[in-house]
Amino acid sequence: MDYRILGPLELRSAGRPVALGGERQQKLLALLLLGTGTVVSFDRLIDELWEDPPQTARRQVCNAAAAVRRVVTRGGGRLTTSTHGYRLDLPDGRLDADLFRAQVRDAEVAAREGTPAQAVALLQSALDLWRGPVLAGLGSASIDAAAEGLREQRLQAVERLAELRLELGEVASLLGELTGQVAEHPLRESLRATLMRALDLAGRRGDALTVFEQGRRALAEELGADPGPELRSLHAELLRAEPKPERPATQIGRSSLPFDIPDFTGRESEVDSLVEAIGTRSPAIVTIEGMGGIGKTALVVHVAHRLESRFPDGRCYVDLRGFTADTPPMTASAALESLLRQIGVPPEEIPVDPEARRDLWLTETAHRRVLVVLDNAADAGQVRPLLPGAPGAVVLIVSRCHLMAIEGAVPVSLDVLPAADAVALFRRIAGPERADAEPEAVADVISLCGRLPLAIRIAASRFCRRPWSVAHLAEQLRDRQRRARAFTANDLSVAGVLALSYHHLAANRRKLFRSLALVPGADFDAYAAAALAGVPVYDAQDVLEELVECNLLMQRRSDRYCLHDLVRDCARDLADAADPPSELDTARRRLFDYYLHLADVRGRRSLPGRRGFETGLTWEPELPASASEEDDIRQLRAEYKNMVAVADFASAHGWHVHAWQLPCLLTPYLTRVGLRSGVLELSRNALKAAQALGDRCGESMALTNIAFALREAGRHGEVLEFLDRAIAISRELGDLPAAIGGLRDLGASQVQAGMLDDAAVSFAEAVALARSIGDQRAEVNSTIDLGFVDCNLGRYREADARFRDALAMHQLGGYVGGEVVVLINIGWLAQLRGRDAEAAVALERAVRLSREIGMSRGEGISLAWLGVTYRRQGRIADALAVGREALESARRMDLREPEGDALNGLAETCLAAGRLREAEALLWDAEELAMAGALPMVRARAHEGLAHVAARRGDQDWARTHWERAVALYPDGAVDAENPRAHLDDAGAQCMRCVSGQETPRALTVVREIASVG
């Protein structure tokens, strides 16, 4: 709410007048506004409102105050009642009289600091607030006295403005205004003195003396007094002085730059870039571009002041108003007039014709070293006529848009502040003592401000004026509604600054921008935007590029776009205000269908083992092209985070179809690339959604995915329960492919739990069921699973036959992911049989293929076992390098089993290299990981390694303890247990874990579970 008393009383909210009520209510509010921040007593109010107060006067005052309270409270004000009267408190900058006084004060500061042009602008802005006599139509003793005081302040501002304009060489344009002012206020000697000086500068000294004589007579007739010392001194000076030229000489060397912000912080690299660009080009034109609130003007003014000494002929500044609320952009002609005045051209010599002004600007600057700052430019067309052609000139252009059409310009794009600079800015404004006491909360505030300088500045300014903790400020900023209020100071708000760019867009551009707030993920592409808007992708691409050029969108990577967090808030508020909820839901559904369709189509080729189902699309959106399995995986990699965000939103807001289908389509991809975190929660939400819909197929798939996530966490007892339920539902529905998948998952879980015989039964049942329905791929994959169990149980010949058949089948079908799985198993089997050269060939190929198709899990397992092979071949340096790579890969992707493999394998290599301390640390890490993840075979192998370390140190008792522990941990029938048994039988024996650079005894075998990833 804006309160206006510089004229008739007026209240305005969002630019519209607000009705207050009758005259008594208006007069009451006027009296409270005149005493803002202080208590106005009941007695005074009664005396002011009535000449002869009635007995009910106090009650009527209370009634009127209640009506006033309802209005001001809605507008952010606060009317409080005390025992003596009422007190009205308003947010800063809401009362026009306060704004007037503040701008007059700022003008004086600008004048003292040597920027008269800025002082003139501030005074003119202050005077523009006046709409007539103060509180016209409302009279009382207090109102009349306050009106007279404000009237005097206005006249003082008028006089000061005339003085400053005269200093800037404005003579002809001032004469008419001053003549009228002196006629209206004939006894104001300062106004008369300014008029006399203007006439003298215009070469009209005789007229100036006449004005003095008129004033002398008026003072004598009205007051019986003579002119004061200032007027008499000026009169004498005019009589003594030599005649002056009619026009003042052109002045040079003046500065119209705004003041440099005292707390300017950071931006060292951008400052250096600007200084370098200015110093290496002649003439230099630099465009500084960025979103609203990013700190463009502050940076440019700071640099301009830093380089001021290089431009002795003038430093000019013009706000072109390209993005200013309720104000059209400045015309090039008006900007030229301002520039010409700033370099000292008298107003009467400035041509009216725009072309003539342009020619005069080029002429006046042809041989000058001038610095020109063109702030807030709308576009290149507005700026181009203002460019000086002098070789010594430098032009700094500030805009929210990319000004690509300005030839020869060096662009400098501003991003949000680096984290350290953002913290430094907050500390400087908020106060280092309070900020340093809560460094973590400061980091939260900086993050919630999106490292946007304007947001940080407002938040820190609000904080330093309140007895808050930084943590309390952060809490305020976490809530979107409170964040909007926290980022508002007086008439400046982050949302308002950002919305200015939006309002300059065409209608269809504005609509798409608003809809982007519906994207639940961090970024998006043109296809997602096209789905949101329901338009062809090429149309969406055009709009997105325009939004980038206007700095409403950011582009961190090619073809990917994102919104700054506070821009997203702005877009969401605009959408809530402009678009019906039904339209927003329709757009959101189109977007969600796009991600659902993409997950479905791109998974068919790249994830062929995935269970299929009919998606619940309401339309079929346009998808980006894909020519290969690699393209499919790349697109899924780019979008999976958005798909997870959509699934989370759908689950939280009752969009049940998307809430179960997206996780079920996405989990195979997450499994393939090793992104396990979050799968359990996604799958639990999917189960709830499927059950809410009564969709038994969805329920079965969600149960399977939950079981997978629980297996990864080592919660084997729960895994078996969920898989039994999933398999039962699949059989009930007659969905035998789903039952096959469930049986394979069940077998894998049984292997991980050390239940090898049970696993063999599950896999055999899956093979038989796949064969019965003619599903060859399912049969092949289940056969690999059986071969895996054969290896664990020492049945090498059977395992080899199964693996070779599966490899041929996958190669024939072009299924690279399946080929990787078989190659890992073949390499592992070759190790068990002592054929290390054969193992190396298979595992090296598995690593290469995994990387080609982005199969992270396959890569991690392949590297872990390749390191073992190199160690066994005596290639210790290679084994160390590959082992560390395997460990890094597994940890990066949060793969527990491959991490256990990598830790144990690298420890065995360190042991072979004589690095006992390093080996021991890795083995304890493996033991701890296996304990947390319920991985008994990983744990058993870790104890084998600890036994070898103890034996190397000569501690046979401790070694024997670890070997016994390993035997106890291995499942019944597992041939891996033969390694520790051999050492228990013979302290000098060699086994698969400790051999290096020689043929491995065939009597001892190395066995390790590798879960099928096909």
C-alpha cells in the first residue's frame, strides 16, 4: 500500500486506488500519517476532528480507527492502540512525504560528492511526487501547520534544483520556469537570485538588474524591508562585472557517474576482464549482461570510478530505462540530449532533430577521452545511436539482454556470485561479528538467496536491523511466501526486479515462461518445454532462446536450460496469478507424460530385460531422436533426475499413475548405471500408488523393486518376503515373464545370502518357465544365473558350457549389456581354473564394452576382477592402478558389492607388493562394509586377507583365527572355503588369494559371487 499526502489524500495498492470511507476517517488517517511512528492522543484527535465535540466523540474516534485499521493492515501497515491514543507504523518508503525527504537528502549527498547530474535527477524525482497542496480538502490546525511545513520544504527543493541545473549549464530552459516561480513567490530572495544569475549567464544583464529592482520594491511594499545580503551582493557584483558572452563555454571534465557502492564486494575476475577489455581496444565497447539483481550496474559503476582518471574529458551516465516499471524505454533522442548536457553543451544549443543531435554528439566527442555508461539498455537499436566514434572513448553498456547486434562489442556475462564472494558480501552488510558466529547458517542463507547479489543485499540489510540469529533468517527464507516478503525492501523487491524482464515479453513468451515453474527437476530441454506448452519443439526452442537472451533462463550445458531459484519463485507467483489451476494441471500432465513416454521408449532397446506394460499416457509427446543404445542411455542419463523429481511430486500429490509407472520404468536404468540411492523410497511410493489404483501389475513390479533395494541394503529376510508376494501376484495374473523375473531376483537374493542350493532351484525354475513360453532371452539370462551358481559350487565344466552358449546368443542378438555380463562370468571362471591370460582377455573386453554403453555396474565389477587377474600374473603396478580405479568407480556409484570386491582385490595386490599396512586398512574397510550390507562372502574374503597379513607378520595364531572365521562365513558347499582350509591344514600352503606371478594350483579355487546385471 502506498500512502500519498503530497496532494489530496490517496491510498493505492498494486497501482489501484483504495477506498477509505468518509471525511472523518480520511482526516483521522491524515493525522496519523503526519505523526507516523508516534502516538497521537485521543484528546488531540477529538480536538482536530470536531470544533464542538459530541459526548460520543471518543467512541466515534474508535469506530473510525477500526475502519482505518482494516485498510492499513491489508496494506502492510500496523495501527496499534495505547492507553493514550493511536500509533501508525508503515513499512519504509510507503509514505510519499518520507520518500520526498529521503530523495532530497540523497540529492544533497550527490551534490557534495561531485555528481550534480545525479542530484538534479533525485530532486526532480522528489518534486514529481507532488500532486497539489498537501492533504487538499482536509483541514485542521495540525494538518494546516504540517502542510505549511511541507510546502516550505518543497520550495527549498525547487530553489536547490534551480541552482544545480544552473551549475550544469541549463540556462534557456530554466528562464521560463524561474520567471513563473518568482512571480508566484515574489518575496523568496533565493529564487530571485537564481533567476538573476540565469539571466546574466544568458547575456541579459539588464533584465537581471530589473528583476532585482522588482524584488526591492516588493519587499519594501509588503514588508517594509530592504533586500538581504545575498541579493544585494549579487546586485553589486552584476554592476561591477565585465559583460559576459550570451552562452557559457562548453565545460569538460565533469562526472555524472552514480556514487560507487561502499560495500562493493568480490567480482575480481569480472573487474579484471572489464579493465583488460577497456585497455586493449580503441574505441572500447563492452556489454555487461545478466539477469535482474545480478549486480551489473554496481559492477560497472565500480569499474568506471576505478578508471575515472583515464578519462579527463568527462564521465557520462544515462539510465536508458529499458527495464523500468511503468516507464517506457528512453528514446535515443532523449538519451543524446542527456549526454550532450553532461559534456557541457548548453541546452539552447542542443538541436531538436534526432539526427542533428547524433551529429553534434559525434562532433563534440571526436577528440575527447570520455567514458560513457549506458545503463539498463533495452536492445541494440536503442544503444547504437549513442556510441561515440572517438578512438579515446570507452562505452560500457549494461543490459538484461544479450546485445549481440552491437558490432565490435566485447560481451561480459555476469553469473551469480561465487560462494566465497557471496559470504563476504553478507558479512560486510550484516556485520562480521554476528555472521561469523553462525557460519553454517550463513551458508544456508547464501544458498537460499541463490547467490544473487540483490537478494543477499536485501536479506543482510533486513537482518542487520533486527535482533535475529542468522539461523532465524534462514528459516524465514525457506518458506516461499515469507521469502518473498524477506526479499522486499521499501519499493525494491527481488520479485519485482525479475518480473520487469517478464513484462517486456510477448504474450506467448510470458505464458511459456510461467509454465516453466512447473518443472519439478533442476533443468530441462526444449522437448520438455514443448510438452509443457503443448507446442511443436521448434516453437519452444525459439522461446527458450529468447528467454536466455533476456537472462530469464540460464544455459549451463548445450541444449539444457535451467531457472535460477528466485526466478523460479517469480515464475510460480506469476503463474498462480495469471493461469487457472486447471490449465496448470493440464500443462503439468503433459510434462509428466513426456517423461513417462521417454522412460518407456528409451528403455525398450537399452534395457531389454525390463518388464513392459502399457503406460497411462493422455497424449503422445514428441521425443528427441535416438539412433543407438548409446543415445538411449545418454538421454536417460540426462533426464533421470527429472524423472525422479516427477515421481516424488506425483506421489506427494496423488498422481497415482505416474507415481508407480515412472519408478518401475526407471529402476532398471538406475540399476544398470549403479544409482541405487533413493530406489527404496521411490519403490515404496510406487507400491502405495499402485495399491491406491488397485493395479495388481503395478503392485507386483513395485514389490520386485522394493526387494531389489532391500537386497542392496543387505536386508535379506525382507527381500524374500517381498519377492514371494511379487511372484505370487504375477502367477495370479498369468504374467509368466514377470514371474520369471521374480524367480531370477529371488535366486540372486539367495546367492547373496549364501543360500546357494536354494538359488539353484530358483534359477532352474526360471529356466524351465522361460523355455515353456518360448522366451529365449529370459532363458539365456536364467542360464547364466545357473552357471554362476555352478561356479560357486565348483561345477566348472557345466558353468563353462552355459556361459559359452549365452555369449553366442547375446552376440547374435546384438545385446551388448548381456555380453558384458557373460564376459565377466567367463573371466571369473577362467581365474578359478587358473587360466589368467584367458581371464584377462575376457575382462578387458568387458571393461571396454561397459564404457562404450555407459554400463557403470559392469565396468566396476570388470575392473575389480581384472585387478585380481593382473596381480596373479605378476603385473603388480597394473593391478594397483586398475584396483584403485575399480574402488573409485564403485564408491562414485554407491555400489556396495563391487566396492567390497574392489577393496578385497586391491588389498590382495597391496599384500603382494609388500604394503601390509595399506592392505590391512583396506581389508578392515571391506569387513565393515560387509557387516553393514550383510554380505557374508565379501566378509569371509576380507578375513582371508587379514589372515594373510597376520601370517606375513609372523603372527600365526592371529592368522589362524581369521582363517577359521572365513571358513565359518562361507556358505555350505562354497569352494571358496577351500582357500582358508588349505592354510589351516598347512601353514606354508599357497592359495588363490596370495599367489602372484605364477601358475595357480588347480587344487585351490577362487570363488566370488558376481550378481547378474542382465
